[in-house]
Amino acid sequence: MTSTDIDDTTRELLLSRIRDVPDYPKPGVLFKDITPLLADPVAFTALTDWFVELCVRHGATKIVGLEARGFILAAPVSVRAGIGFVPVRKAGKLPGATLGQAYELEYGTAEIEIHAEDLSADDRVMVIDDVLATGGTAEASLELIRRAGAQVAGVSVLMELGFLAGRGRLETGLRDAPLEALITL
């Protein structure tokens, strides 16, 4: 099921469960709050099923969830699909040996990490997150996956904020892997 395979009723259900919060976390930002979607078992199940289908279609053997809302979305997909879940965390949050990747933010830099031993050359990894905005975190996660020796199966997100051009930023890093967004705003 691709984004076009979601029927209009399901798409409207999901959209109706995403709340706009103006001026959060700072003035001028319109935050897309997915907590109402998570609280609705019908909507959350429909979203989970869409992600599972993408993982199966693209042959994923592991799922990477991006901190923090990506964890919430990716974990049930992992269980339902019967494949492993690997968290990508902010630097300093994982114990043991990690691989880190710095990336540019609008005003500075950040770094994410992954456990070095959680991925292998045999893995095809689907990256799952709630929103694709500028693409910085997703781009850094692709680099981490490849540095760990694994292959990228694709990136899938609930929402893509098209006006922020994150898709263009990811095109080189994705190579031939797909980027799928259920909703483009």
C-alpha cells in the first residue's frame, strides 16, 4: 500500500487526528502534534499497517526509528513486521560503543548516534519518522546506516513538509531507495 493506496476515508481520519499547535515550540512555528493520532487505536493501527507494508515491500530486515517520535511509530511496526528495531538517539544517550554523525541545523549543529553492533552487512534498513522537514536528521541516519555496513531499504514518514525541501536533501543519500510520505503538506 503506497500513499495512494490509502483510501480517502483513512487519509481523512489520519489528517483529522493531527492537531496544529501555533507558535510551538517558538513563535512563528506551526507544530504538527500527532498525539491525538496515537491516542486513537483505529488511526494508529492504520498508520502502523501502512509502515509495515512498506517494510515488507522493500525487504527491510531492520527498522531505524529517529528520536523521539520515530521511536513511537517504529516500535509497533517492528513488532508487527517481525523485524528488529534500532533506535537512533541524540549523542550521549546510548551506552557502549556507538557510531556518531554530526549534521547541520538551521542555527548550529547536532549529533545522533547508533549502536555500532546493531546493524550488519546483511541488513536492509527502513528509516521511520513522523515528519520529514529539512531532512538533516534523516540524512545523518542514512550515513550512520551505511557506516555500520548495512543497506538502506528506504525512508518512510507520516508527514512531509514539502515547503522545507527535505526530500531534495535526501535524494543523494537515498540513491535508489524510496522515500515515502503518507501525507504531504
